[in-house]
Amino acid sequence: MEHEHTLTQLPNIGKVLADKLNQVEITTPEKLVAIGAEQAFIRLSTMDETACFSMLQAIEGAIQGVRWHDLPKERKAELKDFFRMRRI
């Protein structure tokens, strides 16, 4: 599918994650940005029980155009809080 190429051009998005995003109808970088990391993660976690905090950070990094290691500390803390709330 041609959409995978556009998603995989983003930092942190490899073929496997792009395929998973496609399965939840997130097929373009624009769609990913519009939906946001948290909503994209919620969609992924409904069909992928292995969805983890690293995946959430990877998605946010892709949206911001940075490697997930380079996310601001404040944003990482927000994502961690969100992730914990999803697990309760």
C-alpha cells in the first residue's frame, strides 16, 4: 500500500507500526497529526494488546518530527500519566 511509505517517512515509524496504524485507519501523516498520539494509541490498543509506552512515545515523536528520545520531559510525563490511566 502506498500509504505505508508516507507513514514510514516519519521518525520512529517502521513498517510494523505503519501496518498497525493502517489497520486502525490512520493511513497518512496528516491523519496521525490530526488524531494525536493519545487517540492513535487508544485505537491501536483496542486491536493490539502488545501496545506499550514505547509505542506511545514513538507516535508522539513521529507527530513532532523527532526521535522519541528527544521528546520534551514535560510531554514524556504527560504521556506516562496518560498511559498509566489507560492501565487502571
